[in-house]
Amino acid sequence: MLHLQCLLCTFSCMWVLCSAQSDPVIQLRLAGEKRKHYEGRVEVLYNGEWGTVCDDDFSIYAARVVCRQLGFVDAESWLPSAKYGRGEGRIWLDNVHCTGGEKSLAQCESNGFGVSDCKHSEDVGVVCTQKRIPGFQFIQNQAGSDESVTVQVEDVRIRATYSHRKRIPITEGFLEVKDGGKWRQICNEDWTEMNSKVICGMYGFPGEKRFNTRPYKLLAKRRKKNYWGFSVNCTGNEADLSDCKLGREIQLKGNSTCEQGMPVVVSCIPGRAFAPSVSIGFRKAYRMEQPLVRLRGGAMIGEGRVEVLKNGQWGTVCDDNWNIRAATVVCRELGFGSAKEALTGARLGQGIGPVHMNEVKCSGFEKSLTECHFNRDALGCSHEEDAAVRCNVPAMGFHNRLRLSGGRNPYEGRVEVLGERNGSLVWGTVCSDSWGTMEAMVVCRQLGLGFASHAFQETWYWEGDSSADAVVMSGVRCSGTELTLDQCLHHGKHILCPKGGGRFAAGVSCTQTAPDLVLNAQVVEQTTYLEDRPMYALQCAHEERCLSSTADNADASSYRRLLRFSSQIHNNGQSDFRPRAAHHSWIWHECHRHYHSMEVFTHYDLLSLNGTKVAEGHKASFCLEDTYCDEGIQKRYECANFGAQGITVGCWDTYRHDIDCQWIDITDVKPGDYILQVVINPNYEVAESDYTNNIMKCRSRYDGQRIWTYNCHIGGTLSSETEETFPGLLTNKLSHR
């Protein structure tokens, strides 16, 4: 009897031991509404049935276990209360307690499978980091779960053939995916043009094109093949391969795999900005007429606030329902790839003018955003809700030809370029003669570092690489729209740099955000009037050069006729507008008893209809401050004698019509029709995210006694056809060169 008890005891101990060692086998997936592949509602497959997890006692440690089980490196956050929608079926786990080190959610403490007092309104969701665990077998962990498994691989690449490898950008080659730490080809038996379109979009190209298959067949025969075990099923409107569904499983039979086909080859059309030449594919893909959509306020090419043209006027898009699909339509329309991000809440600065579109809904196959369904009524939409995009752009290798050296951080330093000397490529400096904000802007964009915050003409305080001290580039003049410093005007092989390089080499500092000053055109239009003022009352203004040159010889008892108006200058950007000069270098004006933080802050000009200047005003910034701010924004700048000067984001500075120099001296102007022009920050002294909106033009009629100002417009707000009636408005050029 004792022997039998011992035997039973042994069996029961073994059973306890086994059960302790083998946790239930479960599979996980992320599901739900409005999500990306690395986030969603946590769903568990147990006993052949999918169910959810309750948010009670859930923690970031549990989220980490979930994410790692799904093949992601870590978790970013977790979300309670069915943020990704309510699931269906059983709530498999409740009161989950994890330490974070468990290999599976099944190893964490809980009430046990199926024991829960929760409702689906408490379903938990997680957000994982996008980085994947190298070598993780994603498909094997998800296959068989259901038909809607998406493609999850570690990496994707277009591998150019040897003859195409030196071409930039790489637009054609074998497609390879990295899974389980190895690069593998995909069998083309089930491959479609829609799959290729998605791949091209990921690599910054708006579409795919046909190609000659013969050379690829010959290459494929000679190469050792290592196929991936699945086909891919994209509809064509996905922004990324990870949004596509997994197709059928491919039978891996060594050299006999994919007998009816060959490895997938993808060929893409580059967008206008990246096309090596105007090819047939390029002409077919792009319409050259006035664009209906544009991007504004972004630091990099392929990013910005989305603006659309309607009835000759540019306006913004409200972010209600704004998503990656609509963003991808915009990106492809503009000659980029699919969208990386659909941004909301005026993340790339606020626009001006009307909000043209709201509640945009795209299928993803539209040629233009204007073809998508949308609500024309944008009631309740303010510019705080302006939609923006970041698009995939081709890898052009621009950053390999330029570097910053000697700075305290990666965002600043002496500019060094790869130039040719005696037939070989060497690193060297850029001559700082004429070096300014526009040139610095191009450098920061080329390196992917955002906007320029400063352009330096002396860099003696930065320890650069002494082997790169020689000047290899001089005479650089940029318009600000170029993608690389090479594209700017510059001297050729004959370098001309009187001061030399070394301590006078060009330098930059870059920043992720920039201010954006915009003048309120309506305020100018509503406050314009004439005043005749005696010369003796204008002594200080005369001293500050605020009168026309004929005032130099005017009698003290004579009068000057002044065209006066108020100016209200908003900062619609993403960072505060600060004068470039520090406190110690501001100029004190004894007559007016104030400091000038920027000697030239605005230009006020009266032009003839053909653009010739007939009268001018000049305005220094004697006090840049927050006069008023949008609701909920605190004022930060107040001059108060020698206080900090600047304009906070969301605030505006008002120069009233009744203060000195807030005018144009039109004493010598004959009656007639004119253009009133105001330009803020005319010398580009301070970097901004958009200079096109720094200029304002109005039509003016002067009859010798009275003046009428009407039809005031900010630069870049009208279609190119409309703006032809305002010379220079489109380009923000002060004069025709």
C-alpha cells in the first residue's frame, strides 16, 4: 500500500513539475481601428479562439512582454479603455502582472485563462517601437492566425544590378526582404503591379513602370536563389509593405522553388525633382500645368503643410479624418513616394487664408487630393488644425558630399564639401564671402538637419580638420530652394576668396524648427491714410533715415506728406522669432531713446505698376514684442527699455500707424495708380520656415489729395496667373535682376 502511495506521489510530483514547466502555447496579434502595424488592441489566440486582454493592472512591463513576443525591440506605451476599438469573443486574460522579463504573456501572473470580470470597453492596446528584433521569425509567429496577417519583415531593399549600381537614385533592381536575419528574394508567380507600386512608394517614387525582363532572367539563372516562404498581396493604396496582406505560403524546394517564375524585379519612376533626365516615363507621369496642391513650411524636401488651390487662392486642409492614405495621395501627386507620416494640429506651422477642405476621404488611387471626397464646409476649422505630410523621398546620397566639422554638437560647425583638386576628390572649406542665411538653409536641408538658425562668416572658434582647410568652393549664392550646395550658383574651378578660408570659412548652425512671420494684409488695407506733417516735428525720423532724400534740403517750416498705416506681424511658425544680434550689439538711438535690435526689419515701398520704386520707407525694429497673443498663449517678450525682444509663436507685434517711421514719405509722388509693398525681414537676416509670405502688395490710387488702398495680398496666397498683376509677389524679390 505504501509502495502504491509512493508511486502516486511520484506521478503527482512529475505532473506538477511538468505543468510548472510548460506554459500554455498562445499567439498574439495587434488589431483594431486607426492603427499602424506596430500598435493596436492586444489579441490572444488560446485553444483555437481569439480573445482580448483586460486593462486592469496592465503595465508597461506587460506591454514590453507583448511587443517582444511580437518581434519588436521594446514597448513605447500602453492604452486602456478600448482605444483601438472593442474586440469580440472571450476576454482571455485579466489582472495581468508581468516583471518584463517573461518570454510570453502566458508566463505572467493573471487570474487564469478565461477568468475575468471585464467588458470589451476595457480592452487593452499597446504601442511598440518600430525597430524589430534582428533575426526574429515574424511570419512563423503569426502564420495561421487568420487571413488578415500583414507582411512583417526586418527590412526591404531594391538591389540594383552591377550595371545600375552607380546610378542615383537607384530605381530598378531585384527586390529582397530580410527575415530571420537573412536577405531573401520573393517569387514573382503571384506578384502584381500594385505590389510594385507600394515598394516604389516606400523608396520615394510616385509610381512603377515596365522594364526589360531578359537581362534579369539571365542573371537569375546564374545566381544562387534563397526565396522567402510567402507571396505578398497589396491592393496598391498602402503606404508601406507592412500594411499589405500576407499571401499564400510558397513551397520551398531548393532550386525547384518558384519553377514557373523568377525573383521579383521592381522598376520605379523618379519624381520631377529627382529625375536624371526628362524621360518618356517622366513626361507621362507628370502634368506641367499650374499645380493644385503644394507643401509649405517644411524643413526637408517632401514635407510641409498641405495647401490646395481653389478659385485662384491657396488655402489649407483641416485635419479632421486626415490619415496616411490621403497623405500618400498628396505625396505621389507631388512626385514623391508614399507618405511616412500624416501630421495633424498644424505640426508644421499654421497657414493663412481660407480652409478649403475638411473631412478628406481618399481611396488612395486618386491622381490628386482634389479628386478625393471632402466636406466643402470647414466651419469650426481653424489654422490650428492645418494638416501636413512627411513623404518618402529617394536616397540621393546628398549628405555624403557635405559635412559639418568642429561644432559643439552635430547641428553646427564649419561647412566642408567634397571638391575636386588636381583630379581627385578632397574635403575642403567654403569661402564665406557673401555667405548668408539662404546658403545656410541649403546646407541644413542637404544634411537633413532642418532649418538654419545662423550663418557664420567666421569660424575660427571651431576646431576643424586641418587637412580640409583649403577653400574648394567660392562665390556661393543660393535662392534657398536648392537641394544641395552644388546646385547653387558658385565659381567654377577658379576659386576666388580674397580673405581666404581658415578662420573665414563658412559655418552654420541648424535647428529642427523655425519662426514664420506673416503680415496681416487686412490691417494695412483698413488703416491707410495721408498726413501732412511739418518738418520740425520730424527731426528724429529724419535722423533715422525714415524720410525720402529730398527732405535733406527741406525747410524746417515745410511739410512732408506721409502715407501712414499700421502693421500687425504674426508668428505662425514653430519657434519664436528672435533678432540675430545679441543685446550687447543693439544700437541705441538717442533722439527716439530706444534700441534697434534689427537695423532693417521691414521695407515699405511705393512702386509704379511696372515695378519701379517711386518712394520708399525704411523701418528698424526698435521694439519687437508680443502685443497680443492667441488664447491660452503667454506673452514672453516685452521691450520695457532693454528687455528681451522677439515674437512668440501664436503672438503678434503691432506697430501702430501713429508711431514714427510707420509710413512712406510720398511728398514727391505724382497722382496716379501704384503698388504699395511691404517686406518683412527683407535681408533674410533671421531664418524662417517660409519667406514667400513675408511680402505684401496692395493696389493704391492717389489723386493728389486722397489715397485709396485696396486688394492687399500676401505673397504666395494667389495662383500664378493672378499674381502676374503684382510683379515680384510670387518670388519675394525686391527688384528684377
